Amino acid sequence: MAEAHDFPEHLVVTSDRMIQGAVRAGATVRSGGQLTVLGAFLGPAIVEADAILMVQGSFNGEIERNDGALLLYGQVGFEPRAGVGRVAVGVDSLITTSRGAFRLAPDGDLIEVHGDQPAGSFNVQTDKVCVYVEEEGRFRAGRDRNSI
């Protein structure tokens, strides 16, 4: 059952926790834990080995350290860079970077969304994700989220 709450302080999660609302100051997910946020995540994300941070809604946090896995769906603020770790993003999510706004296609390509064009319909998939591959600096074609 999800906790409905707005968290203004940095959270430290040691087991499984589900939040419906906003995590405004980021979170640390300890080894063996999983934090699921249905809403907004802001602030630094620290994910230890064998831990998972899943956000369905809006992710605009900085990936400070990711030794586990991040699963992101919806509107995702993401700067491709070395050291982001395992990041999977739901197909059809809207990804914003310093280069602009993009829709994530099923093949991993980023399709630019122009400000003077309607964004169209976004039907974010929660069962299919694309995985960011640091060595290539790009997302790889969609996979089943359970294989991450």
C-alpha cells in the first residue's frame, strides 16, 4: 500500500517502500531496499548495490550515485554521462536533457519534441523499457522490465 505524502526531507530507505506524492529532497536507497515513487522525485538519487529506485511520474533528480538500478517512467530529466549506472526508462517517456526534449522510441532512439509542435500522445509503457548504455552514450532497444 502506498503512503500518500509529500516528503521535504532526504529519505533513507532500507526495505521496500511505496510513496504516492513527492520526494522533494532526494533519497538514498540502501542495499536490498526498493523505493517506488508514484508522483515526483526531486533532489539527489543515491542507489546502493542490490537496491532499486523506481519513479512513475516525474524524475528531475540528479543521479549522484547508482550502484543498483533506476527504473523511470513518465517525464524524465536525464543527462547522459559516465557513472550513471543501470538506468532503464519506459518506452514513450519524455526525456529532457540540456540538448532539448525527446520521446524515447521502442528501439532506443530519442525523437526530438520541438516547442512549436504538439508533443502528440504519450502512452508511457511500464512493461517495456530501454536501457542506457554508458559505453555507447545511448539507450538500447526495449526490453522487458523484469530483465533489468
